[in-house]
Amino acid sequence: MYKAEFKRHDLKFINPAGTSRGILNVKPSWIIRIQDLISGFYGYGECSIIPGLSIDDPFLIEEEIEKICVYINEYGINKLSFSSTFPAIEFGFTIAIEDLKSGGKGILYPSEFTEGKQNININGLIWMGDKNFMLKQVKKKVNDGFSCIKIKIGAINFYEELEILKFIRLEFPHKNLEIRVDANGAFSPEEALEKINALSAFNIHSIEQPIMPGQYEAMKEICKKSKIPVALDEELIGVSDFKEKEKILSLINPQYIILKPGLIGGFKKSEEWISLAKKYNIDWWITSALEGSVGLNAIAQWTYSLSTSLPQGLGTGALYTNNLSSPLSINCGELVFDPSYSSDWNKFFDDE
């Protein structure tokens, strides 16, 4: 017997988050709690969406979450099925169930990471903004020990962005700092290669999603001719059929794919992409979709279990003013898990 419930908890950005799709001030989020009424254990999950990027309908998601809670309360957790149109819900409920099955202590994937013996190498995220704002972020990340940064581009003048990269490279040579850029589909197919060629002067590790998703032939040509390795990101969102996943990767043949479990339906769906990537000799890394503490805790543990050496796109949720407590912290460009952490998520859930 189980008791499933949820509580809305919109995450509020400390500073407005600039993307090529606009400015984010709030990230809609729902915390899931499932209790095993026999053992008394709790499992926690997080459903959260990025407006304009997530395929989950923002007007229907809460109703869908409620339906699944009602189903669990009546029938249990063993025969759950999820709609492919709500990947954030599938992610949230599956990590809550995994948490519950593993003892309800927030340790979903026990490892040397959760024992505090090993850390996860991560990239530092540089948000879009004016030149001074972005340069200030870069300097801070380097001073904090990051050897890999990801810069979001496409929201300000492209030539200003080139100037920023030029300045960074003058101060931080390639051997000392790896730079990834994320265009979030900001380029048109006609201009993409020209802009990528301009960016290549600064020893860029990779460029994420140079054009908007769904333009398979154009993306195929870009991946073939680009002077910078291309990583697919948004291209993967909303694709649930295994054969369609294989079609995309075999046709476009990118150098990398980037997996956001909260946007593509959870860990099993992400592992399908990974298996196909390996088949076609495509490398990959994991990135959060700006989840809060509950989602990030699960993603970090799962990511470590994959034994990948590339810097991952993970964090602690420190972007928010109202994030829940977390076992995660960052030290010298690495994600660290505190094994002595004791969750107070029940308190949050029971507070009115």
C-alpha cells in the first residue's frame, strides 16, 4: 500500500537566466512524495519544466501528476505507465519510486560518489548577458577551479560574443581551459557554418545545437562540414520511439549527444540514447535541465554510475533562492556528495 502526493514548488532564479529563447525568472516545479505505508519509507521525485523547451503541456501537467498519484494510491507502483508527451512526469515519478525501493534515504545509486570518496568533473555554466556580465562569470569560474566552461551564445550580438571568446583565450589558453558553446538553436541553417567557422578560431571543444531541431538534412550537413564538433541537445527532446532515435543518430551522425533526463523521460530513456550513441561511435555527456535539489541528487548519482570521464553539465541548484537542501556541493570544478547529509524534504512537504 502506498500514499502518493505532490506539492508545487516553483523555483525562483536569484538572477534572471538569459537564454536564446528569452529570460527565465521562475522554473515551474512539482515535488513528488510516495510513501510505502508498510515500511514507512518515503521516495522523492521532482517534475519540473523549462517553458518553451519542455514538451510537457504547462496547463495540463499538474492534472496529469494528480492522476498518477490517484492511480498509485489505488493500484500501487508496479504497473505504472506514462505518456510520452509528459517526459518530466515520467522522470519525476521514476526517481521517486527508485528512491523508495532503495530505502528512502535519497541514495538511489550507491557508489564511491555517494560515499564521498569520488567526485564528478563538471563544466561551469556561463549565462547570456552583456559583455561585462559574461566575462565576470568566466573569471569567477576559473578562480573557483573549473577547467571546462560552457558559454551560452545567441542572445547578444554575435561579434560581441566573438570578442568575449577572444578575450577569454588571451587570458586563458586552450591547454588551461576547455570551452564549450551552446547556441540553443540560435543560428539559421544558412549562416550556421560561417558562424561556426568564426568560433573555431578560439579552440572550441564543441557547439551544442547550432540550429533549431527538426531540420535533419541541414544538421547532417553542418555536422559533416563543421570545424567544431557538434552536439545534439534539443534535437533529442520529444523523441520517444527507439527506431526514430536510431534514425536521427544514423542520419545526422553528430560527434556528441547531450542527455537531459528531465526533458527526455528519465534514466531508461536516456540509456536508450546512450546505447545507440555507442553503436554509432558518438560520444555523450549528461546535463541537468536546471532541476532543483531532488532532481539533481538523482541525476548526479545516476551519472556517476555510468563511468564517463567527460565533464558533465551538472550543478547544485544554487541558481535559486528557494531550493531545497541538498547533499551536493561544488569544489574546484567537481560535484561533491556529502554522505553525512540527512534530508529535510519531509519537513518541506508537511509545512503548510
